[in-house]
Amino acid sequence: MPAVMGRAKGQRVGALGTVRTFVSVLREMSFDDVREQAETPPRLLVLAPDETTAMEIGTLLTGPAGARQITAEALDAQLRQLGHFDAVVVFDPERTGAAARVRERLPAEGGPAPVFSFTAGRPNDERAADTLRALIASRLPDRAPAFGRAFPAWRPAAAKAIVDETAKANAQFALVSNIPAIVPVVGSLASAGADFLVLTKNQLMMLFKVAAVHGRDLHDQWGLMREMVPVVGAGLFWRTVARELASFIPLAAGTIPKVAIAYAGTLSAGRTADYYYRMGRKPSPDQMEGFYRQAAEAVKKLPIPLLGGDDKRPGHQELDSPHGQDGSGRPQPTPNPSDDGQMIEASS
């Protein structure tokens, strides 16, 4: 009995220490730059054979509420200040090389705006618009919160881009950090000092960005975090994440690489937050388990040895969308945008 009581007391002390560390990390963080980025409406330039078609594509991408942030021009228009736009979308059905011409002009204009070709067969193609929104959000992760916040149609793509980008960043940090390559399940990343601080900071910033996407008040970051901690729960505490994922990621010697913990813990936390903001309620235990399982499956696809991924091509990842799920959080089939011969391309 004394031993049991001692363990229980130790667990309470450990949990208290984790919460104190969490609060300390939050106090050190500044959300000002992210808030400014998120609250600055994105600017989108759409080029098409005529202005009417360009505006139709722009409205399809942003929804009616985004009309003020769209500049619609004909392909042969005299374009100025291209660098003032976050993205340039080109619809060139006759393949006149308009996208290449715009791309060549960008350095002279002093702007970094990427050029995206809308190569669907018609300007009102909803599937093509979904794919293009996802592509732009993933290519512009710093501006994804602004796109999602300004344009409700962009929210699924923006939230997914933010979560995926943070998960990859945390996995990369865990991979190159100078602690041992394999972390015991029980100890996990919580014992890894600097790793815990950096990974937790990245997660907190991710939650703030997801809140921005869903239109939350960004001037009360403490309120946002108090709201999200009980929702995300285990996703913010690495020891618990390691225990949760241990049954989902079968690896040798009963251990989980720190990369897997960092990636899957971040992915599941982000998807939980997105679900909460979209649905207005906390996921059920079954749904949470679904998020963990889905994150564990995504880990296996990382191009990193020891994780059991089938595809080891550098930089290759396939991540299931958090919105392609049923009520249990299990991944569901998603349509292939190229099934009907239509494709979205990006050029930079």
C-alpha cells in the first residue's frame, strides 16, 4: 500500500510539474507576429481570358465574402505591383504561357508571390477549387491563418496546412536534436528538457493559428490556451502521448522514436483543436482514439528509417485530411482530383 500511495503521489507531483512548465512556456511566448499576419487580409490576383471569368474563379476560391480581396484581370492586362499579392492564380485554357510570363516578372516587381495555374477545364470546377486552396495553403503556411480567417471556404485547407507544417517541423527538430535517437516510452520527450520546450512552443503556436483560422479573438491568447488545454489534453504532454501511441506504432524493443512522438503528438493535437473549433464540442474518447490511430498511420509514411514506412522517397508524405473522417476519426477515401483529367499545378 505505501508503494502504491508513493506512486500516486509521484504522479500528482509530475503532473503538477508538467502544468507549471506549460504555463512557464506560455509566458515566454509572443503571439504578436502571428496575430498580425492572421489579421492582415490576404490579397489574391486572378488572371483569366477576361475579367468576368477571373472574378468567377476568384469568388469560387474565396466565397462571396472574399470579393474585396480579389483583383481580377484579363491575361493581357498591364499588371503592376505583383509583389503586393499573396498569390497569383492563372487560368489559361489556351495555354498561351501566361503563367510563365507572370513568373518571370515577379523578380522585377520585387515580390515573392507564387504563381498557381488553375488548369481545370472550366472556371466553376468545385473540385479543382478545393485542390487549389489546399495547394496554396500548403505552399504559403505563414499566410494560411489569414486565408482561413478571411475566407471560410479556405478553413479546412488552412487548418490542415498549419497542422501538417507544425507536425513536420517538430519531427525534423526531434530528428536533429542531440538527445538519443530512441526515447523510452515511459520517459518519452517530457524528460528531454530542451526538446520538450521547443516542441511544446511549436504546438501552442499551432493551436493559436488554428484558432485564428476559425475566427477566434486573438487578443486573448491566455483565454484561448485555457480553453484548449482540456480539449487537446494528452497532445500537449509528451509522456501521455508516448503511452497513447505505444499501442498504435509497433516498433522493436517496446520503444517509440522521438520523431514518431513529436510528429504524431502534434498531428493529433492539431486535428483535435480543429475538430473542436469546427464542431463546437470536444471530441469523444472514441474520436480521440481515432485521431491517435490516424496520426500513427501517418507516422509510418514518413520517409525515415525505423518507422516502417513503405515510401522512402525524400520529402514524400501522404497525410490524410482531418476532414476526410467519419465520427470515429477513421480516415475515409477522398476523391482524386485527377480522376476526370483535370489537375491543379503550382509554379514558383
